Amino acid sequence: MGTLIRTGVLTNYLKVAQQLDFDPKPLLRKLGLSTAMLADPERLIPGNAAVTLLRESARITECPTFGLRVAELWQLSDLGVVSVLLTHQRTLRDAVGTLIQYRHLLNEFLVIRMEDVGNKVIVREEFVADEGGTSIQSTELVLGVLSRMCSTLLGAAWRPLSVHFTHDAPPDLRLHRRVFVGKLEFASSFNGMICRAADMDFPNPIADPVMARHAQRLLEGLPGANEPSIVLQVRKAIYLLLPVGRATIEQVAQGLGMNVRTLQRQLESAGNVFSDMVNGVRRDLVIHYMDNKSYALARIAESLGYTAYGSFVRWFVTQFGMTPTQWRKVRSAKER
């Protein structure tokens, strides 16, 4: 079945389909899904099917903001027991940290990373699909849900400095401005938000440590409460560390709390080699970046962890049999 997600994040899909006068049943059947599955927030469904559902729904309805419309209707309670634990965290930083800790119970595709930079906090959020099958719709859905969660917990105090998307801006930004507060940055180097550290550490007035402990005990008893496979964890880490030039086995091992040799042994037992995994993630990401015409080739090289542009070109030729410039010319000719 591959990587799974809980349908809580898609709770409002059917409402959006109805708003757009779209009957999703044929598409759902094609993907092995049903309206009953989406109506059950605790149901596990194949992640790639969910990504395709959003992408195809946007195409069929000609609605480029389909995923964000689903996020706009989302409520914290859609996360079930996890929502209780999040509500009673001491600060927003603790809540995001809790979401990171238990994200595998909600969405095995989801990768979230917090990074302190001076008096700011960068929250990066990415989808790591089984076959590189992310889309603008899934990206905007998860970013919209994260923003809605922060807004629910902080109220009017939630004012991120900026919200970032790796894709280009749509023609109409009215929905984005309703869902997100702060400056919108499209064609960015990452998907996520930049916030003030003071906002992330602002005390939550309704935090109740007793309720938090109760919810945590419930979560730890749920099926699948253990961390997902080492291969998925490593792949997620590579996705986040490549753009900042730190996707080394030493950095990944450190982030997972183990030494390099232990990580190598675990990957070998699962039939994987770290360097091959890095190369696989690069191949997934480069197509996404190359399709975005606003991305300069030098910027793509940096986003894939190359400090020298020539090294990127040599890698690209090895993988695709032509230079990046030639690839874009061929792609443009096919689109005419």
C-alpha cells in the first residue's frame, strides 16, 4: 500500500467539491477511494492516492486553489486526539515540536523542521511522496493546515513574518491572503514560514499539563505509534537538508540520534545505500525545480546541495543525458 496518511487533513474535501459543483465519485473510484473513507478522519489511505486526488480535482474543476480551499475549512479538532495534545502545549514552539513528534500518526509523507536563526524561527514543511508525487495542491494544503493550527493556538497574536512557497504565484491571491497572514513569498527556496522567536515562545494561556499527559498516553497506545521505517526517516531528512547543503550521512545520523555506522547498518539491512538515496531525492526534486521556469539554473544547483554549478551540470547529464539548458529547451518545444 505504500506510505499512508490519515484522512483528517482531507476532512473538508467533499465540502469543497460540492462548492465547486464537482462530483468526485468517479475520480475516487479510479483511485480506490470512496466518500465514506474521506468522511472518517481516522481512516488511513494511500498517500499517493491523496496527492493525485487533490491534483486531479484541481485540474478537472479548473480551480488552482483547490487544496488551499480544503485547508481554509480545516479545524484543529480534525486531528482527533492529537488536537488535544497540541491545544495544551505550553507554547507554539512546543505545539509544532509535538506535531513533528507525532506527524507519522497523521501523515507519513509530512516532514517538518524548525530552525532558529537569530531572533527568528524558520519552519520548513515538505511532502515526501513515494514516487516524487507531490503537487502544488498538496503543498498548499499542508501549509494552510499548519497556518490554521498556529492561528487557532495563538489567535490574533499569530503574525508570521513571511510564508514561502517553491511554486509560482497563482493569478488570484485573495484566498492566500485570507488563509495566511504575513508576506507571501512565491518561487522561494523552501515551503514554510518565518516567524519571530518571541511569537513561537509566547505562553499558551489555556495550556493544561495534566490534559497534555492524558492525551499523550492515549496517543502512545494507538496503532502505529512507533516511528516509521529508517528508510522513510532518512529520506525525509535528505529532503530537508539538501537545500541547505547539509545532506550528509553525518548530519542525518546526528539528527536521528545515532552514529554513522549504526545508520549504515540499518540502511543496508533494508537494502539501501545512503548515497543512492541522496541521488534519488535529487532526481525527485530536480524535475520539480526545472518545471518552474522562474528558477534560475544556478539556484536549482544550490537547492540540490551543489556549491559548484559545473558539478550540478555533470550530475544532470549523467542522470538525463543532456544539460539542464538543453532539457528546458526540449521541454518548452513539447509544450508548444
